[in-house]
Amino acid sequence: MKFCRICDNILIPKNGKLYCKACEKEFELDSSESEEYKIIKTIKHDEKESAPIIVKEGLKSERISPQDRKAFEEFFGSAESDNF
């Protein structure tokens, strides 16, 4: 781990150089150091963590029957006459 010579913040690798986020300065890397500085992010998941799988039947059972549609249209009138 290296620190900025100007502000003493941690330097991070960026575009083959070491970069300070605080003072926005870049510092050269030696060829031997370039392999040493890599950011690796690993995410560990617990066995209990899993995405729920939701299975839903098709919409056929939820459709309106022709008799109910006719009764609805008779009670409320047709949508064509309302110009919606």
C-alpha cells in the first residue's frame, strides 16, 4: 500500500498509474509494482441467500366471462359511446 506524498491519502491504481482521489495527482508505477496493485472485489453469499422463484398460472383463469362482460357493458354502457 502506498500513500500520496502530498496529502498522505491512499493511492489507488488507475490507468497503469497510482492515483490520489483527494488531491487528484497521478504517480508513476515501477514495472515490478504494477502486478502488485490490483483492485479485487469479491462478493460472498450465504447459502441461505437465494432469489425467490415465483410461478404464476396463466391469465386464462382470470379473464372475464362473456356473460359478465355483457352484464358490465349493459350496466355501464359501451366504451365507444363515451369517446374514451
